Amino acid sequence: MESGVEKDLTPRPAARPDRHVVVQWWLLAGALAGCVVLGGALMTMPAGQHRPPPAPGPVARAETAVGAGAPASLPDLDALIGDHEAHLRAHPGDARSWAVLGAAYVQRGERASQARYYPRAEKALRTSLKARPKGNAEALGGLAALANARHDFRTARTRGEAAVAASPKRWTAYPPLIDAYRGLGDYKAARGTLAELVRLPSGSRAAKAQVLTRAGLVYRDQGRREDSAAAFSDAAALASAPAERADCLVLAGELAWERGEPAESLRAFEAALRADPGADAARAGQGRALAALGRTSGALRAYRSALAGRPLPRYALELGELYESLGRGGAAREQYEVVRARVREGATGGVDDALVLGLFEADHGDAGSAVRRLRGEWARHPSVAVADALGWALHRAGEDEEALGFATKAMDREHGGEVRVALYAYHRGVIERELGRFGAARRHLGEALRVNPVFSPLFAPLASAALEELGELGEPPQGA
């Protein structure tokens, strides 16, 4: 049952004229032609290759979720993986089962931050393509999702476009392609692909929730935070599985955090944990929100718990910076070593963590190395997040003129910087201050603190101090 508190985590505005895309999708949602099997994932197989549907239980739940591109719980994923591995030992020519197994490996690796599953996923998905080379949209979509998980957004775009071309009416081909475009910083293509997706019919609740989730992400990139919040709220209300509902609530919590609403953010993360106690992303978000609210002991426990279940480099970096803000330098350095170790471990499975490692090196390591790493990332994936990180690394390396160009791109609407992110404004303001552009510096440091006064336990206090130093009228600081 859905509690009223959880369903209404983010209030909707009274008038919503910008929600025409979601409304259009809802009007078309009932027009499903034919039957929907596993969220639209059924593929035509040679005679004799069909498997009977699994009996109700964990395998069936995970297969339904994986087929719809929705999250499944780790125990259900393990049951599905074991079932399909056994089946394929006896039926190695079953292309569809190889594709489902590959998609399950991708999700298993991503949800627990275990990159060792990614080579298995690639092998399974390529085996599916070999068994059925033409029209195998399911395997192509799985390869796109795998590339997204590895942060290889160019390959994800190629595979995602091939999946859509192979089966343009198969709605599950579209979400990985939207994710790829967002990772590449091609926000216009992401919006166009969403528009195509919402015109497609689909009948399952999981399908509707996944489409609304992608709509919320695209709206967020456009700076349409109210529309984004409404889409995530609607997706959470539609979600039928605990893991799926928790993921929607995590997105709602992250959006509230970006808006500078830590208490609202904490409520969303706590609701996610009630839905799925294994939602480690919610525990990390809980740590972020608790730190902002001054509840540091709880924040530290939440971060440590998140890292135990899903040891992402980003979580270790956030925990390290929290320790540093508390004056616990030894504990901070220990977490910074965890960042490096987790990046190395991910690389063995093909994961590209250049963005988080570049930001880490810029602030806590070798700024020159960060610049080199992030220049390569910008060439591959020119998103606003990479523009911000590269600009900051250049600043830390003493190249402020070039740094300002990238910091400006990160916030420039023409380059996709339509969403206001406190960290980006802080970085830009500091760079401008260094260049003697004190009025602009004051404006952007002030924006950072207006967007989210507690955007970082380490850097938000520095933003406040810099703004105070600049003075109320933006004059040069004393001695400048």
C-alpha cells in the first residue's frame, strides 16, 4: 500500500501548462496494440525457442522488471541470474534468455557497484546477438544500458540508436538512448527522443513509471524543477515493486537537495528506505541531507552504510569531504584512498570514472592530472557536468582565463546549462574572483548560496566567506 505521506512528497503547482509531454503520453498510454509481455520486451524467436513464463516468485518479478528496464531487488536479480544461467547451459541457442541474463548482469553490477558483472553482461549480450543477429533490439538495448553503466556514452548512443532502428515501436529501446544523450550533453536529442517515447503505446505500470522517470530527468536538465518533481512523484505512485518505488523517491530526494531543501530531501530518502531497505543510494542521500541539517553522527553512519552496500567513488568522496569539514583529516585521507581504489576496481570492469576522479584530484590531489583526465573526458562527453569539472581543474592548476570559459559553458543555456547547480555557480564565482571580476564573482557566489545554502559541508562555508570578503557592493577585497 502507498502511504499518503510518500505519495505527496513533492507538492504540485496549481497550474502545470508545461506538462504537455507527460499529458500526451498518458492520453496515449491506453492505446496499446497487441499484448505486452515483460514490459514490451518479447522478441520473436525461432520455433521451439520459447521458454514458458516463470512461476510467480522472485524470478518472475526480476524478469518483469528487467524486461521493462525497471530496478529489481538484489535477491530477485540473483534468483533470475541463477535461473537463466542454468537454463542456458541446457539451451545455449536461446537468444532472448541470453539478452535477459545480460541485462540482469548489468543491473546487478550497477545496483551494488560491482563492475565484475559487466564483462559477463557484455559476453551474454554479444552471445544473444550472435544467436540472433538481425532485429535483436533487446540485446542492443542491453548493450546500450551496459555502456551507460560504464559511463561510455558514445557507445551507448550507437547501441541505443541501433536498438531503436531495429524496433522503433518497442518503447524499452528508448530510455537507454535518452540516458546516453544526457551523458553526452546532447540535451536537445534527449528531449527529442523523449517526445518520440511518449508517443508510443504501452500498458504496464512499470512502463509508465519508467517513461515518467525519464521525463523527470529531461525536465530537470531543462531547469523545469516543478515539472520534474511532479514526474518523479507520479512515477513513485505508479511503481509496483519496492526497488522501483525507492529509485523514484531517490530521484525526488536528489531534486529536493539541488533546490536547497535538505529536510524535504531527507523525507524522500527516508521514504525510499521504507520502500526498500536495501536502497543504498537513499542511504547516501540521507547522509548528505543529515550533514546539511547538522546531524553529523547520523550522516556519518548513513554514508558508511551506503558504502558498505554500494561502494561508489562518489560516496567515498562525499564522506571524505564531510570528515575534512569536521577537522578529521586522517579519516578524510582514508576515504580519499578509497576513492582511488574504487576507481581502479571499476576500471577492471570497463567503468570510466574520469569525472569523479578529476574533481577529486582537482580538490585533493594533482590538479595537473585532473586537467589532463578531464580534457579527455570533455572530448568524449561534453556535458555541462564535465565543463564545470574541467573549468575547476584548470582553475586549481592556475589557468584561470581558460577555466572561466568552461565554467561559463557549464551555466550557459546555449550549451545546455539550464539547470542551476550550486556547485557550478560556486566554481564560477571563485574563478571570477581570482580574475578580478568582483561583481560577477559576487553574483555567482550569491547564486550558489541562494540555490542551495548547504550544497557542500566543505565548500559552502568557503562560498559564504568569499562572498563576505567581496563586500556588499562587490568591491575588490582589501589589499586587491
